[in-house]
Amino acid sequence: MRGDVASVHQIFGGPVAGDAFLLFDVEGAAQLVRLLTEAEAPVDRMGASAKEVLSEVGNILLNACLGVFGDLLHVRFTFAVPRLHLESLSSMLKSLVVENDEIRHAMVVGARFGIRNTNVVGCLVLVLGITPLERFVAAVEQWAVPTGG
């Protein structure tokens, strides 16, 4: 992805805490809104209702994905209210840098949404500190290679 992006950002807490983003290029975000609402959403500026649709879609998808990760890790997450950002990709990435914070890592998962014979491409980004990342990786390894079998 290059240029401007639309991201739905949600902070999550609990035993594993971090930031989750649903990320689309601006054209993909506008296309997703058009497909879901059958309304025209200009690429260069989205109206309040288009932003609300995108925020709600992000909220639903992020909660569903984080719910699966929570089940995998056997933890419960708390969630902040998701926020929609329309900004350049470089600004979005710079916002992830926190001074004097532990080293942070990101997991990026490509996503393709098929709606009405149309694909919209985006990605899910999870940003974790080193300790939550280690716990997440250990849980995934345990899940992928069950013991006793």
C-alpha cells in the first residue's frame, strides 16, 4: 500500500495488549462502503455516513479477529472504542513509534473481502510489545502442534 490509507485503529488490553488496525487504501475503503451501502462514496473525501460504515465494519472485523486470538490464547481482551483515520501511510506508521517503549513488533495479515463478485483488498495489522508477542507465538505453536497426539 502506498499513499493515503483508511485505517480503523483499536487498542486492546488484557494479558496480551497492543494495537489492532484494519487497513485499506482509500480507493479500497470507498469501494467497500459503496458495496455495502450501494451509495457513492467519493474517494477524495468520505462523508460522515461513509466513515461510520467503515468504522463499524472495522469494529466488527477487529473484534472477530481478536476474539479468535483470545480464544487461542485463552485470554479475554478489553477494547477501546475504534477510531477511523484517513492519513498517509507514512503518518500512520510513524504513529506506531513510541519513545521509551519496549520494542514493538507487527503481524500483518492480508485480507480479501469478496462482496457482490468484487474483491476489496486490505490487511489486518497487530502491533505487540515483545512479551505479548512471545506469548502469542508460544500459543500459536502450541495450537499448531498439539501435545499428546
